[in-house]
Amino acid sequence: QVQLVESGGGLVQAGTSLRLSCVRSIGIFNINVMGWYSQAPGKQRELVATISRGGRGTTYADSVKGRFTISRDNIGVYLQMNSLKPEDTAVYYCNTGGEDFTWGQGTQVTVSP
């Protein structure tokens, strides 16, 4: 079964950085739009950033603009998270822009004040 596997989360202090990775066993080269999503405790999952094939286009939620950078290669999609804030605390998932794949286990990001 083809899975999305997220990694790179952790417990960090505010103002620091993390780099999240999401890889798919058969790659993502043929996927048009990939995205990162976050789900904070007690909240619905929401879209954080997207990137089109070849990296030609990116979008970001207002809350992360200027702090997060999404990138991709043929294997997976990545999220560079800088200047982290406590409100970024969430489980982060990747999926297509249309949420077409089965959700992976996600990676927990916890930002302390």
C-alpha cells in the first residue's frame, strides 16, 4: 500500500526552526499539487501551504506567510518552518491539494513559549 510518511516534527522553543519531510514510496513526480496541512488540538485540519508540480507555484496560509517555505522533489514534499510560534503547535500532514490520498500518521510539532 502506498503511504505518505511525514517526519521531522518535535518539541522546540518559539523562534526556532524545523524542517518537515513527507515522502511517498512511489514518489510524487506525477502529482500536480501537493500540500501541507495542520491540525491543532480540538480544531479541524486546515491547509498550510501548497506547491505545484515543478515548484512553479506556491500558496501559503496568511498565518505562515514569510515564515514557512514549501518545496518538493520527485520523492516528497518539505516544509521549512522558521520563527516558530506557540500557535503553530499541531500535527502536520501532507496530501495532495485535493486530499486525494489516505492520510498518513502526521508529525507532531510542539512550540513552547
